[in-house]
Amino acid sequence: MDGTGQLQRWLNEATDPSVPGEKWECIQRFCEQLKADTAGPSLALRLLAHKIQSPQEMEALHALTVLEMCVNNCGEKFHNEIAKFRFLNELIKVLSPKYYGTWSSEKVKSRVTEIIFSWTVWFPQEVKIRDAYQMLKKQGIVKEDPKLPEDKILPPPSPRPQNSIFDTDEEKSKLLARLLKSSHSEDLQAANRLIKSMIKEEQEKTAKVSKRVNTISEVSENVKQMDELLENYKRQELAKSDHEMLQNLFQRCEKLRPLLFRLASETVDDDDSALMNAETAASSTQNRGNFQAFLELRERKLVLYLYIKGLRDWEHENGHSRKWYHVAFPVNKSFLRAFLSRDLSPMKLPFPDLPNSPVADPSFSSLGYEQKPAASLNPASNDVSLANIFVPLISITPSNICPLTVYDRNGFKAMLHFSRDPAPGRPDVLVMVLSMLSTSAQPIKDIVFQAAVPKTMKIKLQPASGSELPAFSPLLPPAVVSQVLLLANPHKVPIRLRYKLTFTQGAQPLSEVGEVTGFPEAELWGKS
């Protein structure tokens, strides 16, 4: 028996009007024969059209079920055939009163309407299907869009593009394939619900990606303009009218900062959305890149702004003038670029615990380290050389040297910034600023930072600007805790610093110890 005969045989059995239920085995054989024959799609649709136009309601309904299963399982060639007017006209004849619409049952006409409408949803690229459905509505044959039943089989277009929504989740993809092959109505309902949920997830993901791209594009453009204005400021060519523009750019970046932090927290590790590269974004060119890497780059700039904001808050609380703005900010864009190049990965070094007591631990001292408690306002007796030195936070001008990451975990970050100038009157005393900020959803309290250096050096920690960081809110700019560190290194040996950081995050007390290395040569602090 040839291919046409086989198709006719299986279709006759599948659409037998004397059988009330679907004969799924015959339908499956019909689909298999259709796919095995190169001319199968066109032959099958010619046979199906005749059955769908049958005056026997049950035979027509069975034929429509076979049609839906073929759309679901028989691939792109079959989809191309159903999208041709040759077959669409055969379906329209069932609805049109000029042809078979006068004696076709309402149940059959309702099913045909549902099928054509479902195709406009699933195959939006097929213009002929959409035009045919719109014509039916204009002629009043279809009054309103039907509500698709839960067990309506709505297959995705085939073949699916690479990385389609049906391939991103392997478990859901396997479950969907199993449900669609099932002959049980409950499974088809579950498949339809699963498809709808997957489409909704993909739409939400696409909306988030679009929002990220637009936000990052705006930030990039603002940063580009700021770079240009700062370059003019450096050359003392900044027009008076541009000062207001510079201030507006700062304010806009500060408003966007919470949104960037929130977008960072929403990003998953395997999210390779279409984004803009740092340099090409400034020229409004979109490229594909890793969102998380790009956002970390932006965050480094934001940390700088937070640091400056911390200086401003400290100055306001202590009644100082705003002179720091003119002194500290002309670090210009070279500082920004150097700041961006810093690796922000957290340190994971196993070091022995530092004692809470101001008295040095013998085991710690035996390693050649001298411990200084961060919270002590009175320097220890062996810190005489630094006893009378105090460097106001307001007077510090950051160096262009990239800051060092001290701690970065669970939304809590601490970084060491370097001062361009040594302590006033003491060229042998280096000045650093520890800035701490939080993007955690929980408040951080009781922050205490302790530090120890080798015995050949001396260190003094001035009082911190605070000991608490509120829970991060996207509606408010993140708070910053700053602390000045003074370091005497008379022998100019490589700097090593061990620390103990204790704090309470939410209701959980935490204690972290580690070592900071990679300090730049002291001679470079004021030259870069």
C-alpha cells in the first residue's frame, strides 16, 4: 500500500464517527506516516479537509483533533502547509454561510474558530493565518476572540530556535514533551498550563533585560559626559554653565545607583543577556556581554561616589565647610578609570583569629605582628610615634591608586582607599581610609574593625564615623561607614595587614579574619 493509502487508512480509523473517544494509536500512526513521506503534509491536509467538512459531527470533530495533533508533532513542513490559503480556505468554508456554514454544527464551527485563533497566537509570523482570521471577524462570521479551553493543545513553532524558552530548563522541557505525547486529557491541560507559565517567565525575563540595558545605557552616557566635563575641569577649561550640568549628572547617577544595585541582586549567574560593553556603551553601541561583569564595573564607580558621599556626611555632622568637594573630587577621570580596574573578588585566606583584647596575643606577636584595636580611642603605649597625630577625614585627598578589597561577602563590603598625601608634618606616616557599605537586606550593627601589622611598623586607627549600616533600600542611597588608618613604616618594607572584622548582620553575629596584601609602594601613592 502506497503512502496515500496508508494515510487514508489511519485517518479513516482515527475519525470513525461510531467511536465516541479518540483513537490515539491510529492518530500516532497517521502522524508517523505523514512525517515519513516527503509529500505527507500536503496529502494529509487534503484528506483532513474532506473529513473536517463532513456532515457527521463526530467525524469532523475527530478530524480536528487529528489536525491539532499533527500541528503539535509534525514539524515545520506541516506548519508551512497549514499557513497556505489552499488549506485555510477549506477551514473557512466550514464557517462561511456561503458554503457549509449553514449545516455545520455549532460545536464543529466553534472548534474551527478556536484552532484558527490559536494559530494566530502561536504563529504570529504567518501573515496569511492572521489575514484569514481578521477577514472572518470583519465579515461578522467571528464575533469575538474565543477563550481557549485548558485542554487546548498550543504547540510552540517548530523547529524551535536555539536556546528557546523550551530548552532553557531541561527538566521542564522533558516534562512538556512527555505531557504532549500523552493521550490523557489531564496531561494536555497540564502541558498547556506549563507552556503558558514558561512563556510568562520568558516575557518577564525579557522585560528585565530591556530595563537593564536601558538603565546601563543611561548611566554610560552620563559617565561619558562626566568624563568630558572632568577633563575640561582638569585643564581649567570648564565653562561656568557646565558646573550645573556636572551637578545634574551627579544627581542623576545617584538616583540610578539604587536601581543598579537592585538589578545586580536580581541577576543570576548564567544570565548572558544582551548588554553593552563598557567602552562601546559610551558611544551607544550595543554588544552582547555578561551582565554581572558589567554591573560589577559600574559598582566600582558607585563605590567611589559612596565614598565621597561619606566624606560629605561626615563633614556635615561635624560642621566643616564644603571645601573638600573642590579638593577631593579633582581626582578626575584617571582616578575613575584606575578605580574601575580593581578586582573586587572576596578574599578567602585562612588566618588565626585575632583577639578582642587590646593586649597582643603571644602567638600573634611571635609571627612578628603588632596588634592594635580599632575601637580604642587612646593609642597603646608602644604607639607613641602616632599618639599625637590625627588626620581629619575631610582633609584627605584620595590617590589615583586602585583601592584594595578587604572584605566582600553577603552584601557587606569593606575597601581600603589610599591618601595622596602623608599625615601633615609626618611624611613617614601613610594615610588610608577604610570605607564600608552594605547592599544587604538586613541591617548591619556593632561593626568593629581591628588591625595588626608586623613589629617593624606601627598602625593607628582613628574612630570610625559610625558602627551601623541600615538595611539596603532601593529608595534610599546606601550609607557608608568610614575610618582613617595611619601607618608608620620607617623601614619601607612591604606592607602586610591582618584584620579582624566583627559585626552583627540581622540577628547573626559574625567574625571574619583575613590578611590584606598587594599594597602599592608608598612612593607611588602621591604620584599616580
